Amino acid sequence: MPSPRALLPFIILATSGLANAMTLDDLVPGKTVLGPNLSVADMKGKVVLVEFWGTH
Amino acid sequence: MFPSLAGLYKKYEKDGLHIIGFECQGSSATAIGDYAKAAGATFQLAIKGGLRGAKISGIPQGFLFGPDGQLVSNDVFLSTNGQFAFSPLNDPSHGTLLEPKLKALFQEITSMPIGPGPYTKLAQLVAQVKANKDLGTVLSTLRAKQDSADADEAKEAKMMFAALNGAAQKELDQALKIKAYNSANALRILDKLAAQFAGDAIGEKAKAEADAIKQKQAAQPNEPQAHRMLQQAKNYQANGMPDQAKNLFTEIVAKYGETDSAKEAKAKLEELNNK
């Protein structure tokens, strides 16, 4: 695992801790800058990996 | 991380894997694009979005959702041996390999049937169905091609249309059948059909039904509970237990007076009191 996993510059959206109750409907795709531009509806029925990452 | 993620996507995209990445350090769209392209990433990369309710403990961090839209893991990571791993929700301290789990989840993806074939004229549409892509357009195209001047094409279109439309209709019927007592499951099916078959009549019908359920849920949030109690009260009545039935009908009216089930309970109560 190429850490660091400790420093996060800012928290994305809410951090309520209700992670287990999340569903794909909680995904907000935002603005696509690369790759396929799928909406949540397009992703339904697929296996979806949502990855939070940084360039630094 | 990124080259490995790019490799994972390329390996499993055809099986139904979708990856969406959110850059969290405020880099520009150009910088993100350059970084990702250098790593060979072809999956969806976005900014100004995220995951409502997500608890991000550090980056990178992955959240995995199954084909039913439910969260499978909030901790997908690249292990020290270079393989992707994940921690199950019920056992967050335990890391296990991701790829076997992905393969199991792919098995849960229900691809729609296309009929026995063989398909020589409609190979492109077969590929679209297998990829679960734009099925509304596929159905609409098949409707038109059933009248094709090319007899072979028309024959294939009729065969595929019957299989695909029949399967979609069957799911729609199932959702409509259960919506009164299991609106959550009905909604899940209807939302899926609406998305899968957008642009075709069956997708529009599913969307209209899903919207109606959502409106009803918003107007009568207690209806599912009231409905369950109503069924129980009816069972009491049917099994010769009128006192228990009356008590439960009364409770439904008192607690959930604004719901359709409470209105029915009130009528049942009057019927019992008049006996």
C-alpha cells in the first residue's frame, strides 16, 4: 500500500460515519475529467469501485 | 496505485466493473488528466463529486459496491505484495484478496436473455445486451427491425425481442406484484429497469411506477409498517381471532391514520363492530 493514508487535506462531503448504510445512490459523480462519463443510473447493475486518491 | 487500478479496470471492465476516482487534493483537471494518462488510466475520473456519508480515513481509499448497489467494503486497498485487497464490512480488521470477491460479484450481475440465436445480423445488439448497455435503445431497435425487409434480420430481431422484452416485462410484473407489501424491493427492481431500459416504453413504465412509489413513500412514510400490521390483523381475522384482529386494526388506525392501510383498517374495524 503506497501510503500515506494518514493525511487527508480535506474531508469529502459528509463524514457521518454511517458508512455501512451507504448505497450507490449516495454517489455524486461530479464532473468527469477523464474516461467514460457515467451517471449513477448508468452504473446500476455493475460492480462499482469508488476510489479516493491524490496526485501528491 | 494508479497503474494497478488501471490494470484492474482493463482486466474486468468487460465483466461489469466500473471504477470512478475522485482526486482529493485539489489538483486541476489538467493535472489530474496528465497524471492519469501517464499511469494508463482509462476509467472515470471526476472532480467536485463524492460519496454522501463516506468516512474517509486517508487516501487512497476505495469503496466497493455490488451490482445490487449495496456497499460491500469501505476499505479497498493495494496490499504490500501488489495485489488489491479489501476489508469486509463485518470484519474491518481483516484484509482479504479483492479479485475473488470481484469474480463472485460479477456472477451476481444478471445479464438479460437474448434467446437461442444464432445471431449473424444482430451481433452488435447481442454485444450491447451482454454488456448491459443502452438496453432501451436495443429494444427500440429490435422493435423496428422486426419489420426489416431482410428476412433473416427480421427473424433474429423477433427472437431477440421476445427474449429481452419478455424478461424485462417479467421483472416489471414482479415489481408491480410486490410493491404493495415490499416497496423497497419493488423500487430496487423498478429503478434498475428504468435505468437499463431508458428510452423504451418498458423503461418509461418502470420509471413512472418508481416515481409513484417514491411519491407515496414521501407522503406516507409509515405505510410499509402499517401494511405489515394490516396483513397480520387480516390473518387474525381469517383464522377466527376477531379480538386480536380488532385490537390490531385499532392500533393501526391510531398510529398510522394518514396511511392507505389505516383507511382499510378502519373499514375492517367497522365491519367487525357491525357483526
